Amino acid sequence: MDHFEPSRHPEPPKSSQPSWPEPVQQRLIGDLQQVIDNAEDLLNCTDGARDGAYRSAREKLAETLAAANEELQRFEDAQLERMIAATHEASRQHNDSTGEARLLRAFR
């Protein structure tokens, strides 16, 4: 049986990310993803440009893009941790000791 054991699912670490309302976070994540996608497209389009100013700008953009990808991953990880914690808390509150109980409650 799939018993819910709090020791198997410890509380996630407190995130250093700001605690914004969910719709705001979703919008920020979407905006950041769009910026990353656009930057990747720009890097691909200028791949052949290897002279001075272009090369320098591409290098800076590549560095910034790497940092943005890391930040996006932190936001997504924090969001996933909150979802897991909320699921475990709901299971605890409703005494769902099996996966079947959690599944049945989800579809009620």
C-alpha cells in the first residue's frame, strides 16, 4: 500500500523567491520564458556574425541568457515544491493514507 509517511516527504525548504500571488507568478514565469525564447532565437539568427561588436554583444547575451534560464528553473522548482507541499498537507488534513484515497478525493 502507498501510505503517506511525512518522514518520506519532508517539508520543502523555504524558498528565497518572493511570495507573489499565483497569477502574478504565472505571468512572470511566462514572460521570462518568452524573453528566453526570443534571446535564443536572436542568438541563432546572429550565429554567423563573428566580428567585433556582434561577437561581444552575442557573448553578453549568452551570459544573460544562461542566468535567466537558471532563474526560471528556480522559479519553476519553487512552484513545484509549493504544489507538492500543498498536496501533502491536503492528504494529511483529509487522512488520505493511500494513493487510492488521494485519487478518489481528487475526483469528488
